[in-house]
Amino acid sequence: MFSLEVEVDGERKEILAAELWELGSTGIVETDLAADRYLLRAFFEDDADAAALTSRFGGCIERHPARDWVAVSRAGWQPIAVGARFYLVPEWLDDPAPAGRLRIAINPGLACGTGYHEATQLCLEAMEEYQRADMTVLDVGTGSGLLSVASRMLGARRVIGCDADPVAVEIASGKGLDVVTGSADAVRSGSCDLIFANINAAAAIELAEEFLRCLAPGGRCVASGFEAFELAGVQEAFESRCGRVDRVLVKGDWRAVVVTRRE
């Protein structure tokens, strides 16, 4: 068995992990570094192509004696409570949800949005506050489908997910979700009561006008996935396109905005 060790920034971390899982990694261990940098150590069986991996991702290879590296990787993931309603549990554990919470099984690493990241938690907490049963909800950049699953559990009338990554679409569709390949530009104008976009600052800025177009009268968009220093740019993008930033949500260094459309 060998491992590939790659350093990556926070924005790229979950995407890289998803790619490594798809290429056959048997386990991934994450180490926090300084300044939003992370070290990912992905383990592979000996028959994997180490040269191809380093050619694609860089990093370095280390050989290891036989050991249950899957167990080592999984030991670092434990259930977490998010907001007032949700309880996220890695799919290999059987921990029941505490009373009053909704249990969501997750597979850390398969795609973006496992729920362990503050940006995703901001979306889940906003969902608890703003979603109502008669709403149509759009989950942009659905990744693992976590937000779509959570929205459905809270009783949304309809939940639509979209993602530009075909791997993410395949994973989310496998959970029985209504997911399409693409982005908000494929969504009918005025059709969404609530939009969640757990993406990044650049994507939120680029898509701000599309999000506002998709909102039904009185609808809201929750855009997340960016840090404090990027907030001003995201706010300006919405407010210069007939949007109104009603709230800024904060968790650690991460921010989300709750936006309505000015009529």
C-alpha cells in the first residue's frame, strides 16, 4: 500500500478529495495547516498507478506496510449536530439521532458539501429558519446532495439540485434527488422560493443576476462558501443587480448572505 500526500487550499480541498475517492483511494486523512491550507494523505492499494497520480496531482508518494488504512481514515469522522434540527452521521456508523433531530447519512469525501464545513452549516441553519413546506427550493452546486436531502426532510414541496460536475450529479441522483447537470441559467424565471448556493465568491458574483432572476416574489437566496474578506464583493454583486442583502450570517471566518430581490 502507498499514500499520496498533496497540499491544497480550502476552496479546492473537498473537490480534490472527491477526485481521489473516485480514483480508488481506500482512505483519506486530512491535516490542517496555516492560512487555509490543508494536507491530504490519500491511501491506495499497490496496484494503483502511483506515477499517474503524481503526474496529475503532484505531491509525493510514501510506501506503507500492510494496515487497515480505511479504519484509520474513518476514525477521524464522527457524527455532528448542526443547527437545531440536523444530525450528520458518516454512513459507516449507526449512531441514532438525538430526540428532535433529523439524521442524515453522509459519505465524507465523495463530493463537496459533507456538512463538516462552516459554509455548509450556515446553509443548513438558514434552511431551518427560512424554509416552509409550500416552497420550491433550488440547490445550486449541490455536490453530495446534502442540502437537497436536508430540504426534502424539512418538507419542501419541490427540491431541485444542479451542479456543473457530472460526478456530483451522479452521486446526488443516486440518492433519488431531482438533479440536473448545469447551473441556474437552466431554471425558469421566478420559479424558486428559496435558493441555496454553497459555492464560492467568484461563482456567487458571476451568478448573482441569475439567482435573482430565478427568485419568485418574496423569495430568498442564501449564498455561502466565501470568507470574510470576500464579503464586500459578493454584496456588491447582488446589490448592483436589484438584490438586497438582508442579513450576513457568520461562522468562524466564513460568511453567507441572505438576499431578496428589489421589485
